[in-house]
Amino acid sequence: MLKGIPKIISPELLKILMEMGHGDELVIGDGNFPAASCARRLVRADGHGVPELLDAILKLFPLDPYVPAPVGLMAVVPGDTVQPVIWEEYRRIVERYDPKAAEPEFIERFAFYERAKQAYAIVATGEAALYANIILKKGVVVES
């Protein structure tokens, strides 16, 4: 264990976060997301939900300030009646770390899958909420 690293961040996930560079993307997938078939690098976090992982990751992970939306969510499929309440929780978490990034981009389902296939890594969670998938684009760390 290390000081200051949230316990939910596994050694494998910490390594991935450290390896990622500016512009690389990380997908945090819900329990229904086809993570294994999409991932170039897969990190399992099956016993955890997306909100607690998102909060822990954003303590360490700068979001890209040079793009309009460094956070992407899978859009609800037209005709589906689901209203993802988890999105508001994501917005609050993101706003805590980067208020400018609180408004996400909504990505059509199959476009989301294609973007996930290009992501640096995918974290597979046990999140049960529908449409709980999220993409984070890494920014730079600026030492002051």
C-alpha cells in the first residue's frame, strides 16, 4: 500500500494511469459493457461501481483542458425509456475535480464501442446501472 493512493485503485490500474499520456483515453465500463472484447488493455474491478472508481481515478488523473469535452458518456439508444440517474452523480464527481469538464459529450452507442476499442485501457466494473459507461481523456500534470 501507498499513502495518498485510494485503496480502490489496484496496482494494475495505477500502472495504467501512470503509463497514459496526454490525449489517451480511459473507459470505465459498467457490468454490461463488452469490455473484454473491446479492450487493448483490460483492468478488472468487478466488485466496484463506477462512481467510486471515477472519484478515486480523478484524484490522480488530470482531464484534458484542450478539448471541448474530456468526459464522454454513452447516449441512450433512441426509443429506450431509460433515464440514467447515475449521470448526475458523475457530473457532481467530475465538477469536484474539474468544474470546466462537468458537461459531458454524449456518444451514440456503436460510436462509443468504436472509441472504446481505441482507448488506452478499459476498466470493467460491476456497476449495475444502465448507460453507466464513461470515457475520460487524460490531460497534463502542471506543477506549480
